[in-house]
Amino acid sequence: MASLSLGAFKHLQPTAMSMPDIGIVVFTAGCVSIHLEPAEAEQLAAELRRAAQQLRGESQDVAA
């Protein structure tokens, strides 16, 4: 199950790294860290990809 750690931050610089010794993926944006199991990380990646593609599609529709 995913866990969330929140803190105060000024800049969001998202990064992701695997921690194979404990079997999780850590997604960090500023002071926020989300610890995910591999399946959760893959699901999040797919959802982020779909959302970005949807925005690109909507942006192209508005420009046309």
C-alpha cells in the first residue's frame, strides 16, 4: 500500500528511484515522498501518462 509523507516546500522537482533492498519505488516532489509498491508505481505511471496525453490532445484541439 502507498504511503505519503508531507512537508513544506517551495519548488517541485519530481524524481523517482527504486529501492530494491526493500522492494519499493519512491516518488519525490519537493518535500513530499510517496513510497509505492512496484504495481502501484506502474499504475501511477500509466495514469500520469494518460493525463498528459489528454492535456496534449486538448491543447491541440484548442490550437486548431
